[in-house]
Amino acid sequence: RNFHDHLTVTAAAVGEPARTQLLAAMRPWIYQGTFHSLKLSASRQLQRELGLTPVIAHLTVDEPEESGIGALRKLLRARQQHELAATLGETLPHLPRALADAARLALSARMQHRRYVSPSASVALRLNTAQRTPSASRITLSRQLEPILDWRIDPIEATSLRAFARYLQTHLRAEGLEWNAALLSGESTAPIANLDDARHAMGGACMGIDPRSSVVDADLCLHDVRNLFIASAAVFPSGSPQLPTLPLMALTLRLAQHLHRLSR
């Protein structure tokens, strides 16, 4: 029960001069080898005023496959999958450009502590919203014991995305933003074209104190199976619009400390 994900949709395509302005303000910073990106988050007060679910706006940078960074990304992926030799011949014509972009990435990270974005990259302003919880979505099993996901979108989530997009359009006055008309028009609860999930699966084995409505207790141990613990975003009873990675790492570290104490 209570499976949930993040809903994501493009609010605006970013052209000049907004591209230069927003990249200067919001392209990722690099600190100790880790990317940190700026997000525009709806405050609790704004959520109450506009009836929003927790929602954020952030920039996405899409480097085309034929670019140097695209070729570099393909080579790194091939190396990870032990297919470098087979991929090298395919990307050989793009190798000089890839090496040049790799040098630009390294120089930008070293000198500016920022991510380099190539001129050919497309930039968009995207919205992410957390789903309303407890949700009506469920994971069940078929007769062949195969998982079946019944994922549902609450109308309030579409309403929230539309309301935040309209708020941003009013307050983010930068020339070159081509706003998504599907977000700014139509019925507030109508389906939104190109709405997608962020592939941040959460819930389904939620944490709680009542075995009738939850799967694990506060120590992430199954209510009905002693000594079996779950370290996964599946235990999240609710979610913010932010990436679930850091809360999951915190819970996993907490579980490791708990297991260490039990083993003494």
C-alpha cells in the first residue's frame, strides 16, 4: 500500500537571454566532487495559499548524443558495461570533440566549481511534485507471483503543478522562456500532456507503529518477521519533492548503527 513517486513535467523551454541568466544562477555547483543544484521550492506558506502539494522547480540540461559530451557519456557508459572496445569505433569520429569537452568540464569544475554546459545543450525548467499520501497506489502480486503496480495520480497533484507553473510565470520574468501551454490553460484537474514519473519509487513497505497500516517499525524491522530489516525508499510513508537519496542514506546509516548495537 501507499506506493508513491515524484511527478515531473517541463514547465518551460529555456532560450536566450533567459538561458544565460538561469545557467549563471542555477547550473550545478561542484563541491568535493559532488554536484549540488539550486532548486526553487514552494514554501509552506505558499503551499497553503495556493493549495499546493510539496513542489519544486529546477533546471535540466540535456546534452545531445552527437555532441562531445554525448560521446563522452556514451564512452563512460560503455566502459562501465565492459563494452568500451565495441563502442570506441562508433564514437571515434566524435572523439576529438569529446576530449575537448572533457577538458572544458574539468577546467570549469576546477576553476569555477561549476558544471560546464555546451552551447548545443537544451535547457528546460522542470517541475517536480510529491504525490499526496497515503496514496491509492498499490503493489500486488499476480497468480504467477509477478509484481503488478497499480499507480494512480490524484487530481490535486495536477492542480498543484498548474498552480505553481502559473505562479512562476508571474514572478519569473525572464525573456526567452517558452512556457508549457498545457500547464497554463485548461481545467485545473484535467490530465497534463507529457506528465511523467521521476523514477523515484517510494512506499509500498511503509514505516509505522501500527502493523495493520505499515510493514516495518521505526527500526525498519518487519512487524511480523523478527530480524528481517528493509533498507529502501519503500519504507517512506511520504516524500518531499527532493531526491530521496539523502533521506535513504540517513535511514540506512541509522539502521547500520542499530544493527551494530544489536550485535554487541
